[in-house]
Amino acid sequence: MQAPIPGVQRAVASGTPSHEYPFDSKVSLVTNHELNMIHVENLSKDYGQVRAVRSVSFDVPRGQVLGFLGPNGAGKSTTMKILTGFLTATGGTASIAGFDVATQSLEVRRRVGYLPESNPLYMDMRVDDYLRFAAEVRGVRGAQRQQGIDRVVEACGLERVYRKDIHELSKGYKQRVGLAQAMIHNPEVLILDEPTSGLDPNQIIEIRDLIRHLGTERTVILSTHILQEVEASCDRILIISQGKLVADGTLADLCEVLPSGALEIEVVGPLESIRQQLAELFVQGHVEHLAEGHARHGGHYFRVHVPLSMDAHAREATFDLIQGNSWKLVHLYRQKASLEDVFRKCTLSDAEAESLAERDLHSRVGEEVAHG
Ligand code: ADP
């Protein structure tokens, strides 16, 4: 066995801007090679004229479940295929457990289980035969083979369908078989490309629980379009857009640093005057006066959908307005951004985001008019 290549540590935290992030990440500094199961540095991939991945860098510590998000065509599958040794990079380096994915691909494949987006299974085979075949391909032989099969059958809950033909199985069970083949050689790293795509909500929850369980013992990279899935299963989130890494952090970090569109305000003063002046202040926003029941301290309760252009100083401006009118401020709260807000902010251009916000506003106003 070849020794791991030395010197793949990065002296900077994942997310420290050697590339352009829209905001700082708070991911902890990880420099110890032993802790970084996956290391990616300035990775690029061109398909002819198309630059699919642009100088992407990140580290994944051992035992972390990493959610890999991005719109269609962002470069997720390409990055994952490079990490699993299925594609070669145009530039940059990547390593798994210290082994270079390009030059030490046998060592890498030994340590990585991969579930591609298409989950290619042999539909005419029985589950048990297919798993035996997958074990054979992975070089798991002799007594180890049955042990490996027993282990993945239990881990993926395949006992009930073990002797069935794969084409008879539901999509959820087919995904489980795909996961089982990815794990047959007991890899330290699992790379799962949209493992829940096309599943119904019950199946999604089952596979999500399974991934969470698998993630307790392994390092996992998981790409998905389902943001709740990331919230439920992942320790950390990377967002990639047009081949570039645009966000890197825990869910709490990402939501904390991004102001959301809404402010909640409770203020004591003349209702009409407050309403009018808030509407003048947030000209491109939307001021809602909520039922008095919302106000806990005898004031008037408003929710203001803040236009993106005012995100940064919405609270200060509101405070100044209230103070300038000698009204009494009881409550001023910025709603936390959701992962969806973060995703939109990171993956849409400012112009697109403004136009979407405007469209949302019109549909909200339309609904209100419709409801009288
Ligand atoms: P994602 O997984 O985020 O949807 P992909 O990695 O599949 O994104 O694709 C990234 C970009 O690379 C897209 O523009 C896609 O059209 C292009 N691409 C992917 N695979 C190929 C290929 N085999 N040949 C040419 N272009 C490709």
C-alpha cells in the first residue's frame, strides 16, 4: 500500500476567501491532515468550452455530513465524479484520506462509496445476487463477502426484499439497494448524488434517516435539491453556483449572516401615521399591519418585507424613524433567514433576486386584494 501523500493540509479554514464568498464563513480552522478526510484545492473542470467547475477548494473533516447544494448545472455532479475517480480534473487537486484522486485512484476507490445520480442497477438481478456481484467488483471476497452483504442488508433495511428481483422494488427500495452497493466494501467516505431524487415524501424521510444513521460513522457528501433534507441531515453546507463555491458554513452560520426580508415591529403611536411613514420609508417593500392580537404591549404590530437594497440598514432606519417621531418602540426583530433565503441570495444575481422579490410582493398583494 502506498503511503498517503504528505502536505495536503491547507493553512486556512474552509470558507476563508481564497475564492469569493458573499459572506464570511465561521467553519472552524482545520489544518490537521488526520482530521481532513477530504481535501479539495483549486479544482477545475472544463468540458470543451464549458467550464463546469472553477477553482473550488474545501476540506471535509472526518465524520462530517456535508450538504452540497446548487442549482442544476452548478457543477455538483462533476465535482463528485472527480472525487470518486470517475472523471479527471482539468486543474487543481483532490485527495481522500490523503490519497490523490488522480494518481492513487485505487486507494481512493477502496475508501469511497459512490451512489451516482442515476443509481445504475441491474434490474434483472435479484438483490442478493446484485450485492454479491457488487462485492466481487469491489474485491470483497471469501468470508468477508457474506459479512459485508449482511452488514449492508441490515444497515439499509433490505431484509424484506433480499431475494426479490430489483425491477420489482419500489423506487425507495431501489435507492436502498444503491446505497447498499455503495457501502459493500465498508468505505470511510460516502458520496451520494441526489439520493432522494424522485422519491415520495415517506421514502424521502426513510432514506434521510438512513443517511443520518450512516453519517454517524462515516464522512458523507450529499448533493440534493431538497433544502429540508440538508437542514435535517447535514453538519455543514456548501453552495456552488456556476462552478464556483459561493457559501460554506453550518446552517446557523449561513442563516445568521444573511439578513432576511422581514422585520417585525411593535410600536406605540398614531396608527395611520406609523403605517404611512413606514410605507414611505420602505418604498419598494411591503408594510403589513397585523391584527392587534399580535401586539403584546399595547402597540401596533407591523411586519415589513424589506427590499434587498435596504437589507443592511433596515433596522437602523426604522429605529431612527420611530425615535424621530417620539413614538415608543416596544419590539424590533429581524426574522432569521432560512436556508431557502440563503440559497436564493447565493445563486441568483442581484437583479434576478430583486425581480423575484418584486414578483413575490405582487403575488402577496394580489392575494390580499383577493381576500379583501
Ligand atoms: P449539477 O450536478 O450541479 O447539476 P453538473 O456537474 O452535472 O451540474 O454540470 C455542470 C456543467 O457541466 C453544466 O453546464 C453541464 O451542462 C456541463 N456538463 C456536465 N457533464 C457534461 C458532459 N459530459 N459534457 C459536456 N458538458 C457537461
